[in-house]
Amino acid sequence: MNRIFLDVHALQTVPPSNLNRDDTGAPKSAVYGGVPRARVSSQAWKRATREYFRDEHLLDPSELGVRTKKVVELLAERITGLDPAIPEAAALQLADRTIQAIGLKTEVPQRKTRGAKAAKGAAQPAATEEEKDPAPQSKYLVFLSARQLDGLARLAAGAAADPSALLSDKKSRDEAKQLADSRHSVDIALFGRMVADAADFNVDAAVQVAHAISVHRVENESDYYTAVDDENTDEETGAGMIGTVDFNSATLYRYAALGVHQLATTLGDGLREDEPRTDPVRRAVEAFVHGFTASLPTGKINTFGHHTLPDAVIVKLRTTRPVSFVSAFEEPVRGDQGGHVREASDRLAAYVPDIERAYGDQDSTLTWVLRVGPNTRKLADLGTEAESLPELITAVGQAVAEHLEKPA
């Protein structure tokens, strides 16, 4: 299959907020072009995108996965769902051995066990049914699709008569590994899966997401706040609580690159038996464009209510390698007129044609633009203008499907 890349660029202004904080509680930052910038990590926006898939029902639950250490409990629930006659304890044992058969390590969290609590000197009464030691967990987050979990549950339930065979029988181990490494969900195919001590279990990510940075210089600010005790009497003055929270506001440049060919390879022949190969890839691309564009990290959102959408989105489908346009902002936007969106849009409108002329393949590159307001007017000349996000998503999905149908 020929290489096909989808680049998604966005300019988005956020008001005073703390979308993604560091270990001190301050908004993350970075130095670029010699000045401090606001920053939102790629991990924060990837998680927001994944959550948007589920919350907005962009994809069927069967096309999504779950990333958790509690994979044994999750699998045990599926086992008892298949065969309610299997006791809970037996289902947990089957699930634990199935996860180990894949080649993943599990352990009972020691800090949660009754033994660990007793070691602290507290007297421990006899365990009730609800107070038994917790179920084993994987030693790291494990990303499995709904279909993989269903397949592993069927394998485990079939071994209920002889659970030890899941680990001792090579055929069972091979089947477990095959089930866990096929029929990947859309989010696994997009964002990848990595397990350090089981490299053959890894899945290469089709998506690369850049850290969003402000197009201009940003200095963090601090908000001093107080909270009043509702039960205070007139004689009781002062606050019941005081504190500070750091924040900033910024016009962010956001960027992600999606390798459509990698996505198609990972998804394989499709998520459903009754559909052509291009359909799941198209759905995944459309969901990603929608989710990445419209999602928003929720750090301190109750404090700041920073609900905004991008001022402009540029999507490019290309056969050359991915290209970020962040260099347009290496010299920070000054915002001398009081805002940053207009100058940032003008910068992109001038920079994009220049870099495409110098390095791109204009004959094979398709461009769409979705923009809001007069400040982004110059971006309209970069490509086909979409009137709405659904229109943009449909156009991109159709173009991707047409590319996939072309002979290699």
C-alpha cells in the first residue's frame, strides 16, 4: 500500500485555564523561539480524544478498547457473563492465567492486601466475603480491545475444567497470544500499545500528536482565592479556606499526523466480517478528525470553564511525509493589536504555501479548511473551505477511502 498521511492543524484560543499541569500544579510550559510558551502535552490531548470517541458515541463500543491494570477483573466479568455457573473466584483464577498466558505479568497489589494492613500493627478480624484480598492486577497498563477481551474470555471459559492448561499447554498459550494481537480496536490502532517486557505484544501507533504550544509568549499567573464557611456566625470572620491556583491563557497551535497506511495495516481486513476493508479505516479517520478537533483536556475545568473550539482547522492528505507548520510561530506572535488569532492566521496563510512549494507535492496533496470569523479570512485560500465540521469530516473520509481503493 502506498504511504498516505493525514495532517491536522488547529489554532485554538483558550481563556484563563490550567488544562494540563505539571508536578507543581502550574500549567505546563516550554521554551520555543527563545521565549516561554504555554504547553499542553500530547498525552493530555490523546486521552481527551479517546474519551471523546466514547462520550460522543463516535464509534461503536465494539470498536474501542480499554487501558487498565485491572485487566484480570475485567476479563473475569466477561467469563462469568459467558458462563454464570463459573464461581467468581474460579473466574478470577482463569482470567489471571489467561493474562499470564499472553506473556503479561500480574501481581496482587501488596498495599491493598490484608497482610500488608496487618503488618502496620492493626488487628485484622476474620475476612468476610467482601474483605478478601484484591484480585491480581497487571504490573502495567494493558490496552485490549473489546473483541480481544471477548475472545480471551471464550478461551478461558473453555478451560474451566482444567485451568492449569492455559499456562502449561503451548497450543493454549499460542491461541491466547493470537487473540490478544488481532482484531485491534480503533483506539489501539490509532494510539498504539506498548509493553516493555513483551515487545511482540506492541502495536505501532498510526497517530503522532505534537505538544500544543502557544503561538505567542506566555507567563503563568496565579489566582489567590478564599472560601467562606457557610456556618460561620457574624462573630467568626475570615475565610474557611485560602489557596492559590496557577493559570494562563493562550492561542495554541495544535498538530497531529495520522499514517493512514499504518492504520489500515493494523486494522487488517476490517472490524466486521460483512464490510470492505476501507470502511473501518474510513470510520477511524473520520472519528479521529472529529475527536481531535472537538476534544478538550479537562484539567481544572470546573474552576475555569474553558470550553472553546478551534478558530481554524487545516487538514491535508498527502503522500509525502508529514509536515508540521509550527515553524510559522518560531518568532512569537506579538499581538500588538490586542489579540493573536488574526496574526497567527496570517502567518499560516503565508507560511503554508511557501513550504508546500519548496518541499511538497502539490499535485497529490489535498487541503481542506474549516474556519470561524473574520480573523481567519486569509486561511480560506489554502484549500477547499468546509462550512461545518461534519462537512469537513465527510470530505476527508471520502478522500481517504478513494486513496485506499487505488492500486498500490
